[in-house]
Amino acid sequence: MKTIISKISLALLISTGFASCSKFEEINTSPTAANGDQVQIEYFINGSITGAQMNPDVAERSFVLYWKTAARQHFTTGISGGSYNDEWSGVYWSQISKWLNNTNTGIQVAEEQKAKGAGKEYTDNLIQVSRIWRAYLLSEASDLFGPLPIEAFQGINPEFNSVKDVYEYMLVELKDASEKLDPAIKIPGDIEKFDRVYKFDFAKWQKYANSMRLRLAMRLSEVDPAKAKTEFEAAIATNNLITTAADNFTVKEADGWNDLAGVMSREWNSQVLSTTLNNMYIGLGGIKSNDQLGAAFQSAIKENDYIGKRYLNHYSVMTNDPSAGYWLDGLPNTIDPRAYKAFFIPGDLTGSTFSNFPSYTTDAITTTTKLVIGKDDDDKDANESNDIKLDAKYTWNTFAIGDWAAKGTLNKAKTTLVGKVPGLSKEFRLSNSSRIFFASWETYFLMAEAAVRGWNTGTSAQTAYENGVKANFEYWKVEQFATQYLASESYNRLGTSAKFSHTAEPGSSHTMKYIDGYTGTAGTANIEYPVNNLYKSGSVKNDILTKIITQKYIANMPWLPLESWNDQRRLGLPFFENPAIENTLTNLPDLNSGNYKTSNIKFFPQRIPYPSSLRESDPNGYDKAKELLGGTDAVLTPLWWAKQN
């Protein structure tokens, strides 16, 4: 069999000594096929889609430690502090090379069968499905690394293409493949199982292709708005998009150490609530905690103008996180209703969201902790009786990422985390969910953003925005709050409200009550709404686009962290607080004690450097990739579509 392998694959195959064509035949031949030598395209589709669910090895490194961390979906500094791990990058590069290789090989197999007259009625449709899926895989890889090879070849090292060329290629592929799909063709029942997404329902694959065109077109909005508009409107004109939950692109997870294991299922990854999310959640939508929680929690709910106990010796305030310095000794008065679904409340050990991870410790069930007074020496201090005891039961707190220096070591709530701050819901820690790659709410939020830009979407920005919120509320099973939520003019900690037509700015700060944690003295403080200098020079906090991206970010939590990171790189939205810098972060050299209240693109990761396996296996290709990148092969080098930041 003559196999055309994508150039991105060969770079890895050279460095790892990966299998030859005959090996692909061996791996992908169906054990139930009539002819033991026959290889069918559906086997390759299944292999690629299954592999892309990420086995625990690549999921932990890529989905959790890179994507979720860069998107600020949980508390971890890592890539958000400018660092990266070459081994993690190499694991992902190796795996996506296999997924692309499977897809490209399957296409070649099918083309050869068609040429010999051995194709089936549905063979051409499966080729189009493969092309659509390949476009997604290329977008995933390019959004991480940047320039990639896109053309098929044989026997030579890859020729890298610019990010611009990769995006143009993907958009052409999605358009052509979706148009060539024939939804009227039915797939045999015994073949359906090879498509874990849609069971080869080609009408749904068309909708996915067109919705992906919306996503990729919008990525160009800041760097090439004319091209973005043209491509977006062409996809809209199909009137064939993912707009209902039934059409969502999802793949069912499964237990075990395999490709289908839950991407967030590793016990040792704490995945606790981030400051970024918390500042969005609190106050947004005006839904009271009293109305969301049962009787056991009512006494823990605080007044709306209370921010907590202030512990300046145990919290870093060298960040533009508006909540820095405070421990909320209870639950917020109002909060986005999705927050209590996505994260469990510390101490709520019998709740449906509680996750006892890691199960090999008692951390998750232990809510007591302390703030050390005096010198901390291997978790001991000179006079432990002076330590401040904290009980995190029925409280709601987060910590800014970054370097807290001594304050961090003295704050035992921060050093232990699990059981002391809200943790990711059990639903996502077990391998019994369906991983979402594209959902109806994203279509609506993309349409809302396009309408704000004046593009033709066939609907208003408000209608699309509200449909997106409602679709996500239905997913979280909190739809009973949607009407009240969408009518709310309450600001969150960032100065953004939920009501579409409410664009009044919140002012620079608001007054809140607190208690000095050391003396017990009550006081008031002016809590600033942070300035997001990355978006409109920090002049607004509550305009329409900020609302749309805020809702899109919350809706995409936790399944689509890469898209959330993409939006922040593309627009500077939503607001990401700067890492704390009690000590200088060596990987973010431009962030310092004089500018930590200001947002700057140099304070946030922009990409993942290529793995050393590429440099070693194909130095010429690597040099070309760097040239096309337009900067050093570094975390802080922006991608082509993000440069307007």
C-alpha cells in the first residue's frame, strides 16, 4: 500500500523510529473483516478520534497542565508563569502526529480503493469526514505551536507552512469537505461503531464542519478582519450549524488507563478553583446562594458587601487580583449558578459534586488548616499556639498564581489546597462523562461576537448571546435561573454584568466590609475593579464584547480550555490577573514590582515551544518553523493571529 503521511507526522517518525506502512495495516485491519488483508478508512477514523481523546499520559501534560493552566481554569502557575516542559511537549507532539498520520493514511487508503473500483457507496463521505477531522487536529496543533507542515509528501523531510497558510488551508478544507458530503447516504449499522462522535451521521458532520469554520474564521478577526468576515458569513449562509445539544461534538469517556480515560481524571492533579474564574463567578447574574443551596449552608452565606478576613502577612497583594489579601470565611452572597455545579464546596462531603481525590490521602475531607505566625521551618514554627486556625468548611476561596515567597509558605491553606478551596466536581474527575469538542453555545457566542462586529449573522447579537447562555444553563441543569440571570445588572468582581443591554461602567472601585484577621477589627476597603489594558486600553469593563467573551469562557469550562486561551490571546479577553510577584518570575522578566497592576501581553503565555525531538530530527524544518514564527521559539512569542494584542 502506498501511504502518504503528513509532514508533521514524519518529523516524529524520524525521531522515534515509528512504524512503517505495514504496521499501519496491522494495527488498523478489522479482526472481523472478510479479507484479513483489507484495510478500511473507518478503522483509521476510529483510531484517530479515539487517540485524540488523550490517554492519561498526554492528557495530564497537555489538557491539564498546559491548556487548563494557560486558560486559568484552575490554580497552577506552570505555563501561566512562563515555564514549559520539553518532555510534555514531546509527548503531545508524538501523539498528535499519530492522530494525523492515521487520518492521512485512511484518506490515502480510501482514494486508492476508489481508483481500483473497490470503494463503497459511502467511501467518499468517509474521506470528507476525515478531512474535517484533520482540519480540527491541525488547528489544535497550530494553536499550540504555530507554523506546521500541511501538505502530504513521500520520503522527504517536512516543509513547514506559516500559521496564516495553515488557517487558509483549514478553512478551504472545511468548506470543500462539507460541500462534498452527501447526507442522504446511510452508513451500514456495523460501520457506525467506528465513529464515536456521530455514528457517521453525515448531516451532523456537515454542521460540525460549518461551525468549525465559524471558530477558525473568528480567530482571524484581529489580524485579517476582512478575511474573517468573508469566511464567517459564508459559513453562516449554509444555515447548517451546531445549534442544539443533540448536534454537539462529544465523545464518551471510559474507565481505565487508555485513550478514552477522562482527560481530568488523574487523582493527583488538584484542579481547584482559579482566581480568574472566581472573579467572574462572584456577583455575576445576581443569583443568591440562598436560592441555590440547601438548609445546611444557609448560615454560612455572607452579606453581599462583605469580602472576608484580611491577612496581609499571609497573602500576596502584588497582583491585580481584586480579591487579593482576603479569606472569605463563608460563602458568597450571590454567585453564577454554574459555580456550585462545576466545583464542590469544601466540607460538603456528601454532596453530588464532592470528589475525594486524591483518594490515597485525607486532604479532600480535611478542612482545617492554619496561618503560621513566625518562622516556618519544615511545617513547624517557634510558637505554634500563636498560629491562626482556619476552618475551610463551607467557605469559598481562591489564591492568585505566581510567587508568594514567605507568605506562601506561611499560608497552609495555599500549600495544601485540596479540601481548603473549591475543587473540580466529581463529574469531571471520573471517566463517565462525554468530552465536548464543540457545543451549541459556542456557535451562539461566535454569532454574537460577529454581530457586534457588524457581520451578517442572520440574528442579533443579543439573541445569539442569550441563546448561548441558555444553552449552557441547560447543560449545567440550572435553566430555572436563566431569565433572572439575564436580567441582572449586578457586577462581578471584574465590573461586568450579565444583562446584555446593561453597559453602564461600574466605576473604578466599590466599598466592601472586611475584618482584620489578626485583630478582629472591622473595617471597610475600596476594592478596585481591575484595569484590563489588553482590551481597548483598559477603558471598559462592561461592554458587549466583554460580556460575550465572559459568558463564552464560563460556558467552555472545563471542556474547552484551549479555546478560552485562544480568546485571551486573540482579544485580551476575558481578564486574566497577573501572577503575584513577591519574588521576580524569571520566565516573565517584564513583570515587576512597578507594573503588576497593569496588563501586558508579555505577562501571559502565547504558545508552546517546539519539542527538542523536532530540533534533533529535522533541524532544517525547525529553522524554517522559527523563521515563519517571526520570533524566537519561546513561550512569549505571539502567534500570527494574536499579534494585535
